[in-house]
Amino acid sequence: MVQMEFLGMDFSCVFGSLSDGKFPEKDCLLPLISKLLGYAIVAASTTVKLPQIMKIMQHKSVRGLSVMAFEMEVIGYTIALAYCLHKGLPFSAYGELAFLLIQAIILVATIYYFSQPVSNSTWIRALLYCGIAPTILAGKIDPLLFEALYACQHAVFFFARVPQIWENLKNKSTGELSFITSFMNSLGSIVRVFTSLQEGAPTSVVMGSVIGILTNGAILTQIIMYQKPQQPKKVRKKAD
């Protein structure tokens, strides 16, 4: 059988079965689907937060958005990306984290810009991140501390969503939250559960995606629940 590999994906098994007039076996098909979905997540992650950024810029408002939630999201992505780089995992297994981190930083900067005046404590948090993040991403910290940070990342992502969920409940509104971004976050978590299980990822990794489904799903549900129907415009009748 001729080997047909591309980006770590082996197509030879599938094409071999199809050329023999047979449907590929599960053990042949599922690994390929998992790899394809993994790269699809990476591709989709390049634009997942753009709708949220564009909505803020369009309305020039951060109404209903929890700054702390988005700041903690940046911390979570930083820890997760640094750990994957440190472990030397294949790009298809973590590539979305790099794009999500870049967009999350731009999103936080956008929120700061439209939240003038920015408090001193906010500037201190931003400066602390800029000082510590490069060290973490370079892996220049104690291995035990690295493992501890990674173990905490699921809690970081969970508590990154809680302030926003609470803000939505308190205001009975989701403000400037983007439906498209929340939907893509939820869908990405669902797909990542499948790919993690298929590739034999540790239970902690799978649980992280499950937490993502629950928290992102909660925010998506709130957006649907609190969405105000558009009032039809009244047409004035011209006088005869």
C-alpha cells in the first residue's frame, strides 16, 4: 500500500479501502477525522474573537462585558500554550491556543480603550502580565511550578467565565457579547472533546474541554434568552 501522509494525517488506509469498494473501518477512519477536526479548530481559531472585537469597535461600547473575565482568559491561554510548547506537542493539538491568545490580548486592549479612564489597578495587572508572561512562555520556570500552573488552568478558565455569566444574570442582558464568538467557542469545545478522546489525551485535558462546553454553553444560552427582538419600524403615511 502506498503511503499517503500530509501534515501527520495518513490517507492511505481510507483511500485503500475506497479503491477496493469498501467503506473504511472505524479504526482507520476515526483517527483521520480527529486530525482533520483538529486542524479545522486551528483554522477557525484565527477569527473566533474577531466578531467580538468588531462589535465593540462598531458600537464603541463595552456595555455588559466583564473585564476580569477577559483578563483571566488571557492568563489561561498563556498557561495552556506555554505548557504545550514545553511538552513539545504537535501543532495540531494546540495550535488554536496561539491564535486565541493573540486575539484575546487584542480584545482586552480594545476593552481598555473603550473603558476610559483605566484605573491604576488595571494598569498594574497589565504590566505584571507583560513582565511575567514571556518567562512562562519561554518555559524558564521550575518544572513543578509549571505542572502546578497547568493543573490550575482549568480553574482559571472556569472562573474566567463565571464573572461574565454573573454579569449577564445581574443585568438580565448580555450587552455587547457576540453571539458568533460564543457559538464558535462552544462548538470548538465540543469538537475538542472528540479529538482529545480519540487521541488518548489525559483526563484533565478532556475535562478542560467539558468545562468549556458548560461555561460557553451557559453564556450562549444567555445571549439567546436575553436577546431583544427588533421592533419593526413604523412607516409614516404620506398625507394626500
